[in-house]
Amino acid sequence: MKAYVYKSTGSWYQVRNQNGETFNARIKGKFKIDNITSTNPIAVGDIVEAYKEDIVEDSYVITDIFPRTNYITRQSPHNKHLHHIVASNLDQSILLATLKDPKTSSGFIDRFLVASEAYHVPAVIVFNKSDLYKTKEKEKFEELKSVYEKIGYQVFLMSINENSGVKEVLELLRNKTTLISGHSGVGKSSFINSIFPEFLLKTQDVSGWSGKGLHTTTFAEMFDLPFGGKIIDTPGMREFALMDIEEEELSHYFPEMKALINKCRFNNCMHIEEPACVVKKAVENGEISYERYVSYLNILSSIDTKKW
């Protein structure tokens, strides 16, 4: 049976065949996909081959996985030397961010965009909870919108509580498989509830003492959209640690830097202290956002150069 993986609970998977029938399935043996060692070798969005077990009624065993068109991976929160595949076979990724309750840092946004670039998944940024924004947040949104749109990303403003901007975001999802990601508390579950009111996914307020969102989604899960397409909801992430990105290739995943790197004097320029660096010059001239450049330096300093 050929089937899509719709939900992963760690040891069991929920799969759906081409007739729309849903079954529970488990992995047979060990999987090592694309030469990476992962905490979850089978990911939501994967297309797999499964056969029916005789032992357990309505239970299947996953025996093979079809080649992925792409996937997004991050460092496992439990083991920094292992991958955690967030989702696979994606048409696009949407990062839900907020500028208040809780605030999404520019660093988190940029790490997510780097991962999307590295794994060839077009990314969109949606700032939610606009009904909470005061003058400071509105000015910050316009600043970020200008920065990210200049380098080719789509940026949207939305308030699920006021149903503002929701229609425009829903239109992005039509007939596509979309990963929905973001910090806990940014409104992912509320957004999905707005599409599927019958689901009543659990939502929680932001933690008062920390200002951080509380986890409400435990496992990644894919849903079929009533107007065509699929969305993959993921557990809220406090951090987005990158995997398998080399120091010398990081600037290739910043589109505004990638456009200039061939003009640097040195072909291995790291854009830090090297002379005649056009990227640094562009930062000084305001052609590249200083905040984005700081994100680049922070990510660069966090890359683990040890080979395991």
C-alpha cells in the first residue's frame, strides 16, 4: 500500500492511502534516509510503502519510503548531534511570528529562513496578533516588512481574533502542501481552528512569568484543506538550531548576500574582517540590513565545526 504519513507520535504513525482510508503503522527495522541520522527517520509528509500486519487488526508496517522532493530539518532538541526532520515534500513553509505576547526575535526568523533556503523550500512570514500591536510594534512590523520584502520574501499581517488578513493567508495555502511553524503561543492552533472549527485544537495563553508561549501541539500532524492542499502543524519551537550548514556556505542562504558574494576579493570570504568585502560594504551603505548581518554573525558563531 502506498500512503502519506499524516501524523507521527514517535513510535507509531498515522498513514492515509490514496482512497482516503487512515491506518496506524509502525516502522520495520531501522531507516537511514539521505545519509542522515535522525531522531525521526519517517516524517510527516513522507510517502511510504506499507503492508498489513496479521498480528494487529488494522495495523500496517512501513517497509520503504519514496524519494523526498525536499524536507526541512533542524537540530534535535534532545541530542545536538542528531537531526529532527520537521516535515517533507513541501511546496512552501509559513513562519507564524508575533511582535507581542510572545515576541518572535529576528534571530529566530532568520534561522528559519536559512533552513528553508538550505532545503529549497519557499518561505513566507506571517505576523499574527496585529490587534495587540501598539505604535512601537506597528513601526517594527513596517521595518521588518520592508527588510524581508526587499530580499524577496512575502510578508503578511494577520489577526485571527479580528479575522483581519486571514483570507489573504488562506489563499496562499490553496492547492499546496504548507508547513506551519513558529514559537509556542504565536497562534498556530488558533489559525488551524479558524480553518477547521470542528477540530477545536487546544490553545493556551502565553506564560505570564516568562512571556513565552506554552506548548499545545505535541506531535506534527498534516490536515487536508477543504479548498485543496494540505497543511502540516508542528509543535511550537523555542529555538531553531540548524544542522549540516558549513561556515563558508552560510552566506549563500542569505539572498541579499548571495547576490554579492562573487564580487568579494576572496572566493572564500566570510564577510567579517576580509579586505574588499562587498557584503560588509553593503551593510555600511545600508543596502543590507544591519540586523540581518548581525543574525548572520550570530548563526556563524553558533555553527559547530566538530565533525562526528
